[in-house]
Amino acid sequence: MHETHLKICKYGLKKVNYRNRFNVTGKPYFCIMKLHFYKYQGTGNDFVLIDNRNGTFGPHDVAFISFLCDRRMGIGADGLMLLENAEGYDFKMVYFNADGRESTMCGNGGRCISAFAHHLGIVQQRGHFIAIDGEHPFEINGDIVKLKMIDVERILPEGNDFTLFTGSPHYVGFRRDIAAMPLVEEARRIRYNDTFREKGINVNFVEYKDGQCSMRTYERGVEDETLSCGTGTVAVALCVAQQQGMDSGSVGIQTPGGKLSVHFVRDGNAFQDIWLEGPALKVFEGQIER
């Protein structure tokens, strides 16, 4: 009898016969290496993280990254990040959406990869990394990670709502009773309209009442609601600050996955010295074969 094992491979869970590593179509399985991964989450926004300083992850593989992020067939995550070497910085962050495609900045991802770098011994309480949108200093205090975000030049009106770029593109709409709204249905009408369909946009609905702010987010690339979105939280906080006439300070925002704080300085319609603050936690680590 031939030895048979179950292996998590490039194309899902496969039964592999060691005597014949070919499937019924005659194509070989690609179970050739063990990949060590870590799972982190920041207010429920969860990520697969890989230490790729030695380059073992190899060429970016959309199908494999999508598989790793799949919540039924893979590890399960809103996105995947590679931590890589970068001259002049503590490390480089490379971010992929759950669909497997490299994407723009992820704020909660930036906080989680900072905590990951601390876990690996790359940094202590402070550091700075380079990402697709530029440099990001960060500070770590226990489980709380505070990440500096890029400056925001302007908030643009979009009918009664707003759009802005906080490292990723965001649409912000103020609504009532957002807990009861059919978020995915409403958000997809915006994300896939003629204006945003081609490049995509993250859609945030926010409720501001009696000084309290709560939000829900639909993320492009995930194409569903996530429990939290860092760049979306920044976008919402800045829109709240503009509407409330705040020149500087902090806005605390409740997401479905937990509370985040955004600190900023406002100059007219522009914002500088923006920091995103909240918990970033390791969930588990393991190995998977590809």
C-alpha cells in the first residue's frame, strides 16, 4: 500500500501519494517547502505575517496568497504581509489584500507588523519602516502600537459624503443607526459605481452622536465587511474633526472589533502629524506547506 498523507498545498487540501506526486490531470503538486507564518490581529482586522528577510517566500503568487487568506481552505485573514529588509529602515512592509493582489497601505497591518518586528527582536519600543506610501515611524507600549500615518492634503466632497486618501482611498458617509444597516449591500453600490469601479475604494459609514463615534467598513480586495480598518478609521476621524471644527487633538472611534484612537493636527482642509493608536496582538503561529 502506498503511503498517503494530507498536505495543504498551493491549490488547497490535497491527498498526496508519495510514490506519484501527480494529480489526476497529470499536473504535479507543488508541496515543496514548509512556510512558517504568524497570525496577528488589530481590533479584529487579522493578517498572516511572514518573515521574508531571507527571501524564501519567492515571487509573489496571487493564487497562493489568496489561498492562505481563505477562511475555509487556508489560514484565514483579511490580508497578508511580508516583512523584508530595507536599507535605511528597520524593515519594509509589503501588503497584499485577501484577493492575493499587492495593495496600498493598511493601517492596522502597519501596527501589527510593527508588533511582529518587536517579537522578532528587530526593534524595541520605537522604530520606522518603509511601505508603499512612504515612511512610518511607530511606538510600542505593551500591546498598544501607535503608528504615524501619511499627511492628508484635503478632504473632497462626494455629494453629501466625502472621499480622501489616507494611504488607501476611502469613502466616508455619515449615517444614522449604522448597526442596523445592510452594510455590504449599501457599500457595494458605491464601491462598484461608475466612479470607483475600476480602481476600487474602501467604504466607511460612520455614526456620530453625543460626542461618540462608531463606524463600519467595507474593504476592497476583501470585498466584504471587516471588523476594523486602520486607514478607514483615520479617514473617519479626520472627517469628524473637520465637521466638528477641531484644529488638533484625538478622536476615539468604536469599530466592530474594538476601539482605536487617531491623533492629528489640522491646518485648514489639510492634516499633519497623524497617528493611529490601538492594540496589536499575536494570535498564533504555525507552518504550512506550499
